[in-house]
Amino acid sequence: MKSLIFILMCFWGSLKTENVLQSVSDDDILQLIKDYEKLIVFFTKLDCDICNKFENHLDSLQDDFEKHLNAPTVKAVNSHLAKLYSPSKEPAIVFFRHGIPMLYNGEADETDIYTFLETNQSPAVKELTDKIFEHITQAATGATTGDWFVMFYGASCVECQRLHAVWEGVGATLRGRINVARMDANLAGVNTAKRFKVTKLPTFLFFRLGKVYKYDLPKTDIKSFVSFAQDWYKNAKGDKVPLLSSPFDEIVDWCVEMIRFGVEVGLDILAKYPWLWQIGLGGFGLVAITALIALLKAGRSKPVKDTKKEKKSK
């Protein structure tokens, strides 16, 4: 009887071992993201009760993830990568789809976790460019494509990179209700960024019924973004969406930029070489004196010619 109990305990222990999430290093995570089309990473830390609750649910779900989503599940303890995908760090469930991360934003509930990940096996955030922005969003007319929540980002913006998984989580949460997109303000979306006077990155703009609302709240978590898009935007100032620039407007803007650039360069040069002011003033004075002398001569010579004409006529 004792031997039977021992065998059963060993069998149960082996089952539990199989269901325990595999712990991996940061280097392993980066390699797994490259190797697998889909990957679920649980970022956790030691002595964290809420982390343990999430981990227990993921332990139970990992077979379903593997079977139905074709996504292995691993965990990373005290990972330096956690802050790259989750502003609040651990605990965090991040679902990678072809390398694109999405942060889970729900409670420690098995049904909620599985449903959220299963529903969002493909990215929810659309990538917009200058060429397709107005056609896709119809922002100026507020027509038929619905509301749009757009993040303007830059490749060299560290904060933008940290919000990539968060923004995917926003898109996943609002999927089917509000369109969520992003634009590279320095490259493919540079003209649209100028159109809406985007000067700081990241910038979040919400477009609804021909008006644009800027997200200026200090929080950058999924719940705050979702709340703003669903209702809180009413507390922000809504401006009328500016019309697309005409070719003439673009030429004028280009000329203004060139003049501004020229002035800035000139001031920089004069700041480095102040003696150029003296040369410039001297040159200007010389030109002014020359012009004045020429005018005086012209003024004197004119009456003489008129006098000769009068004598000849007599």
C-alpha cells in the first residue's frame, strides 16, 4: 500500500513538473521571439502574491495555448526586459505575434486571459502613412470609417518603444469599436505630423466626427488610453481637423522652413565669428554711401541737361 501511494505521488509530481512554466533568461527570450511565430512570456518577480496568481493560471493554460494558439509559454523572473513591454513591470503577460508584442490588461482570471489572447492572435494596431491617412481615416470629413486613435512615434524615441506593447493592448481592447493606429512622425508620416503640429513624441490624437482631441493625461497605461477614447475625450478641447494642404501651401511652408533654416544658420555663424558683424556692417555702409553718391550725382546732372535744352530752344 505504501509503495502504491509513493508511485502515485511520484506520478502526480511528474504531472506538476510538466505544467510548471519554464523559466528563461533575457537572451533566451530574444531568441525565442525570433524562433517562434507566436510566444507568450510571463514577466514575474519573487515574493509577489499577485504574480503567483497569474502564474498558476498560466500553468493551467499553457497546454491550451500550445494546442490551439500554437504558442509556447515561458516565464522570466526579475527580467530587465519587463520595463520595455510593461510600464508597471511585473506581473505582465506579453503575447508576441511575429515579433509584435501585446500587453494583457485584465484580471488574474483564466477565462479572461485565454479569451483575450485567443481573440488577438493578429496585431490590432494599423500602420498609417501620409499617402493613406486621409483616405483611410477620413479625419477631415468624419465620414464612414469610424473613430481613430493614433499614436505618433519615432524610431529613435525610447518612450515610444516602451509603449509599443501597451499600444497594441489598447488596439486589442478597442478592437471592433474604435480604430487604433500609429504613424512614424519622422518618416512615412512626417507631413501628417506637420499638419497636426506634432512637435513632441510620442503624441496621441483621437479623431472623431471631424474633430481632433489631444491626449494630455500623465498616465500611459492601457486603461487610461481606453477610457479616454471611450468617454474621457469629452473633457478635452476638440479642434476642427485642418484640411489637407494644397500644393501652393506646401511650397509656402517649404519656403518658410528654408528662410527659418537660413536665419538659424546665419545666427550660428555670427555667434562663432562675431567679427563678421563688422564686415557686414562695413559692407552695408559702403554700399549705402556709394548709392547715396550716385543719387547726388544723378540729381546734379539732371538740371544741367535741362538748362542746355532751354538754351538750344531759344
